[in-house]
Amino acid sequence: MSIRINKYLADSGVGSRRKCDELIIAGKVIINGAKAELGSQVTEGDKVELDGKPVSGQKANVYYMLNKPVGYVTTVSDDRGRRTVMELLPKGASRVFPVGRLDYDTSGLLLLTNDGDLAYKLTHPSKETSKTYVATVLGNVTDATLNKLRNGVDIDGFKTSKAGAKLIKAGDQSVVELIIHEGKNRQVRRMFDAVGHKVVELKRVAIGSLVMGSLKIGKIRELTKDEIIGR
Ligand code: URA
């Protein structure tokens, strides 16, 4: 099967197809020793070079972090017609999928990538990747309650494993940072239900060592090289 040279280059992470066309026009792209033209096709075994360096034709991995707003589902499509996080990707973004899940009514850090290995590492239960949430809950959370959350609580017959729990703000509504290493459905909400506190707002702020930082709600950016290496 052959593909057009601009798609071959774009798939290799060189840039958008348009950008690749410009490079072709500029004479920087060589196929089997001859200058490529806009309509040139590439088949397996062809040798493609850009600025004298080989271009593999391998799909380049891309990684985005999104500060997901409430009111979006973290699936590629939704049979109930709700908005999906895919609508927040920049125009022309590479084809990616969300890693793991955040509830419709949860905001915060979501990774999107086309790197299946990374997605597996971050989401497979055996890897126990930590996820850090900030929950605003009804009522005053006591030290005793924090200890219960830390030691594990029963959610529908499942005992949660050890967690980190830190009180950020006490009052009629409390704010708690909770770090868990599992990913049961609606786990954080159910853990707080189990200790008698209803979650009114939930935000994920970190996955492992990857921290969302100051990224604004609804905004998306590519991970830096260092952030990717740290995964
Ligand atoms: N726990 C929840 O309850 N909701 C999420 O979206 C993520 C973790």
C-alpha cells in the first residue's frame, strides 16, 4: 500500500500536512535519492529523508494534558449526545484517546495520547499509579475521618487500599486532598459517602508525578519532553 508523502511525513511527527507540503516544495524531502514532489507516493521499503536525515514513517507519539471542565465525558463519542473531551482538542491535533476516566461532573487533569503502552502503564490496576484529587465535601472532616480514608473504607463490599488524605480547609464545607492508587468507578465520591460526607466538587490535580499546575480550565497543552520521560 502506498501513501502520499505529506501524510507519511505528518504521521512521522514532522508537522501538519500543510507544513510537510512546504518542506516538499522547498526541496528538503528526498525519496530514494530523488527530490519528492507534492503528489509523490511512498511504499514500504522506500527511503525517505528530510534535510538529509532519515524519516522512519513510524507513527510519532503525542501527549496532551487537559484541564477537563465539568460537563464533558471522557470518551471519544457519547450515545447520549453529551459533549466529549475530544471537542476540546486543538484543530489539526493528532488522533489521540483519553487515558482513563473522569466523571462527567469531575474536573481536572486528563491525559490524551496515542501511546497505548503509556495508557496501559497508567491505568492498569497492577501499576497502582497514584492519582491526586482535591474534593470539596459537605461537613467538617475530622482527624478520625481522615484516618479512616487513609486506612481504607468499604465501598459496596470492596475495601479501598491505603490512601493519602490531607485536610486543606475545615468548616461547614471541607476541602481534602486525597491520593489513591486504584481507579474504581466513582471511587473518591464513594469513599467520602462511606465516611458520611457528600462530595460537592471534585478535581484531579495529579497523576503520578505529573502535576496539572496552572493550566486553566478547558485548556490543553502538549506535555514537555521532561514530563514524558518521567512517565
Ligand atoms: N473518583 C470519582 O469519584 N470521580 C472521578 O471522576 C474520579 C475519581
